[in-house]
Amino acid sequence: MTQGKRSKEKADRSRRDFLKLSAAVAAQAALGGVAGARAVFAREPAKSYPTPSIPVTFTNVREQAKITFQQDSTESSQKYYLETMGTGAGWVDYDQDGLMDLYFVQSAATEAYKPPHPLCSALYHNNGDGTFTDVTAKAGVGGEGHYGQGVAVGDYDNDGYPDLYVTGYGRAILYHNNRDGTFTDVTAKAGVGDAGQWSTSAAWFDYDRDGWLDLVVCNYINWSPKNNIWCGDHRPGYRAYCNPNNYSGQRIALFHNNHDGTFTDVSLASGVGKPEAKGMGVVTADFNNDGWPDIAIANDTWPNFLFINQHDGTFKDVSFFSGVAASEDGRFEAGMGIDAADVFGNGRMDIYITHLDYQLSRLYRNNGDGTFDDDTYGCGIGDQATLLSGVSMNFMDYDNDGWEDILQANGAMIDNVRLYHPDVHYREPLLLYRNLGRGRYVEVSKKLGADFNHPIAGRGSAVADFDNDGALDIVVVDRGNYPELLRNDGGAANHWLTVRLIGVKSNRDGNGSTLKLTAEGFTETRQAKGGMSYMSAHDPRIHFGLGRRTGIDSLEIRWPSGHVDQLKKLPVDQIIAVKEGEGIVPMKFPKIQWKK
């Protein structure tokens, strides 16, 4: 059978089976609760927890770090759809001192909710001693009055300092980094305000490989206070946040960088903005290994998108033909968080998408021929988290063994969900699936400490080595509460290498580069991606776990410009800066010395 016929058959099967299977799931859930819903799927035997390669715990150091930001849910009796979304967070070394700083996106007053004090987003400077300082006022990035959603970080003007794009309801904001600790709102000049849209996640990436970062923006649904309908039972306390199927979708936006501080809206011309969308999460990566960045988008109760770069400024929509539009059983689920990584060790980028309770978060295996298989059961994850609502997720090697693990932040979108599903909780613990090697996963959450297993209303999550010790840390937004800043204690017992990219002919961030590391016969492939997770931004440095391997034979970096750098015989347990065409260059990355 040809690839085209195979892909078309798969797409047709997804369309044909969608209504039948989703109706079966709904009926079984209504009649038999969790057991009934699970009956639709083939069961997989429960796995026991393995002993981790090294002991790792996560410790919530938010208070010690002096982070006082609190996300405001703007909750009201009107159940505005906007309220339940939560917000994101972003890691950004805004002053280029080698330490990752932290930006939290905030909501704003609504017609139904008037906060007791003005609401604004917050930028925290990493002091290098385990504490952070709120520098929002000085930096000018508070965005008061803007109902923020997410943040994307990228150096769009190649001046060496990262800029901030903050998505939100009704408009977005572009903050240009002035290189002196302050930012300027340049949204109007740049032409990326996305006016009238409800933007959620966004990603910087150089889709035409001209050396300048472009911007793709997920837009959600056509909701407003004027069309805020009543959902749920008409009984006291039973009003609920609505399903997105009650509203039409918006369109994905793509802005081309004009190299002069302005952007051109090429959404329709590129093809990315043509299909109706309900975009929640986005990741940009090279899914077919042709050297050009593609776009994957998690849509809410809508087919997921996969746009393949055609090298001429346009993208081909292969969502159905690739197999990522729906689950293996033909369902369009509540797609929210998304990321991509080579989880099987074959050099191909696979995709993970989170979904709500009574659904499954999905791992799509890249077959290398333009198609993906839903490998959720095959990889060992199966239906272990049926009762949890997956919101954001990140691929991260938490124990530095060289294999990409899966972090998933959970929290129901309906705060009174137990009135409708007694087995489901609004506040839920994080999940971590450990990759045992070549894409075989097992949940190890309960081994990671009480702080990791603390129930929260998880929304945006982002990963970074903020103390520069070689172990990846986590920040998670808790809707209506203080965030969780989870320090990785133990991950650095295994060896590691972190790479900061500096593009020259390529964009300054090196976004779109592919890195292949070989150590004692073991090969890892990483890409410098855009977007990821849910409305959040991550440490842009590329991290490799090495396990007990004590030497690196080679590191190959293929830059978007086409240039290839080959580095040999690198020492382990360090952060290095690599400049395109020059190799390793001096740059300081101070390590935080934590006080006992």
C-alpha cells in the first residue's frame, strides 16, 4: 500500500469513527462512571514503580525564593469562560547575566469581577543566591488592564537580548528589551497586536530560515461577556464553565519578521490561518527531518494541526493524513498542552498532547514516513491518568539518564467538577512519566516527594535549570494561588551537558537548530524548538543528560543557515556557549549556592 493511500485510509477512519466512538465514551461514562468509560478502551496491566536510576525529589522553594506573585482567577458567579483558563509563566534571561529570570502572566478585571487592587504581570530577577527580586515596575512589563494568557520569549531583532510576547484576551503585547533592564511596548509599531482575538500560546521560530524570528500565535474561540451562555444545571452551585463546542473557533496567526522591527501578517498566504482553530498549545520543530521548522498545534475539542513547511513561505496541512488530528480511536479531544521530542532514540520528533479527564493524554510516535501512530498504550502510559485533567506538559530529562521524560501539570477546568463527576477532583497532583529507554514509560510521581504530589489547579508549566546546577527545575502556575517553584534535588548526580546557542547567520537564538551528541556509543538528538507546554516559555538552552557516561565524543550542531559545527571531546557537567561558526566562546553561567 502506498504512503498516500495508507494516510488517506487513516484519515477517513478517524472521521468515520469519531461520532460513533465519542458517543460510546460519553454513554459509558454516564452509565458506568470511570469503569464504564474505560470499557471503551483496551486495558493495560498496571505497572509497578521502578527504582529510579538516581534518587530525585522536587522541593517547592517559592517562599525561600521570595516570589510573592499570586495568580488571580477573576472568578465570578457568571462563570466567564475566560476565568478557568489560568495563565502561563516564562523563563527569560532578560539581562544576560547567565541566570534564568522568571515572568508570570496575570489576568485583569472583567465586567463581572473587580479586584481589590490593580492586577499586573510580574518579572522577577534571579539574584544568583536562591532569591528573586520583583523588577516589574522598573522593567515596564506589568501590562495592567491586559487580561494576559501566555508568554513567548525570543530575540526577534537579533540584538542579543530576549524580548517578550504576551498573549491575552482581545489583544497581545510585544515588549522590546532595551538592554538596560527595561522594556518598551512596541506592539503597534511591530503590527503583532492580534487585535480582537483571544490568543493563548505563541511560539517564536524562523520558518523561512532568513535569520530572523517569526511568530505563530494560537487563537481560541469567539467568546465574549455578551455571548456568555449558561452551562450546567439550573441549580444553586451547579452553573459550570462551558464546553468550547458552544462557540465557533478563531484562526491561527502567523507574522513574518520584516527585519526592521515590523511584521507582516501572512496567516492566510502561508496557509496556517485558513482552517478554523481552537488553539491552546503550539510547538515548532522539524518533524520530517528536512531542516525546516514545522508547526504542531493542540486544539480544544477540535482536530489537532500539523503544518509541514514547504520551503517557499507556505505550509501544507497534513493534520489528518499524518494521524495527529485525532486519537487512534477517532476522537477529537480537549487538546491543551503540547511538546515534541525524540523519545524513542531514533532521531525523529514525537508529539505528546494533554487532554481532560475521561480522555487520555496522547503520545504520537513519528514513523519517519510522514505519519504518526497513537502509541499511548504501546509506550506504557495507557489510561493511568483517566481521572486527571492534563493541562500543560513538558519533555524533560529530570534524572539526566539521557532519555526524555514527561512532566504533566493537571487540574480540572471546572471548579465544581465533583458535582458532575464525583471521582474527579478540581485540584490534582503533577505527573511524571519516566522514560525507561526507547519510549517505554512508567509513572514515578510518588517517588518525587510531597511537594511534587501536592494537589493544585495546574495551568502553565515551564522547565529551566534556574540554579545552573545541571538538574532541570520546574515552575507551575496554580490557578488562583501562588505558583509552585520546584527545585530538582538529585538530578545532577548523573552527568550532563547544557548548550547555549548563539546564531550568526542564523537567528541569534539558534532556534531551529538540531543537535546530535554522542557519548560512549550513546546518541541523543535535541532540537531548539519554539513554543511548547501551555502558554509558557522555557529555558532556551539545550540540555543533555548523560547518565554515568564521563566523556562526550562529539557534538554536532546543524544551524538553520545550513552551517554545521562539529565539537569533539567535550568535558561533562558544564554549561557551554557555542557561537555559530566559531565553536565554544566564553560566557558566565553562575551556579547558585543554596544556603542549608
